[in-house]
Amino acid sequence: MKKITKEFEDKIISALEKEGGEMRKEIAIMTVNARVNPAKDTNTITKKKKRLAVLLTVITQKKMSEKLE
């Protein structure tokens, strides 16, 4: 997770929020497709959700640090 966190910390908040929206769309599409056509790796949706959670955490941390400055 630290590697993912480092990747997100280098980006600005607006880019992170845009990426978060795209990830949500991907998760929704993957969820629907998983019902119709199950993938070989059933853990991909869980991995995407965890990645989204890390992204949202980094966004919140950046917003809080901006408020303090």
C-alpha cells in the first residue's frame, strides 16, 4: 500500500478527484460484468475498492493539510 500511497501523493487534488470518479465508474462496470460474466480473478473488484479507499484517504489528508496552512 505504501507504493500506491506514494504514487497518489505526487498528484494534485483535482487530478486525484478525477481519478477517483473514474475508479468508481470502473468498479460499477466491473460489478455488473461480474454478475453476467464472472472473471477468472474474482478479487479484482476488491483490489479496486481498496485502491479507491487509499485514494480517498490521500485526498482527505491533502485537504486537511491545506486547511492547516
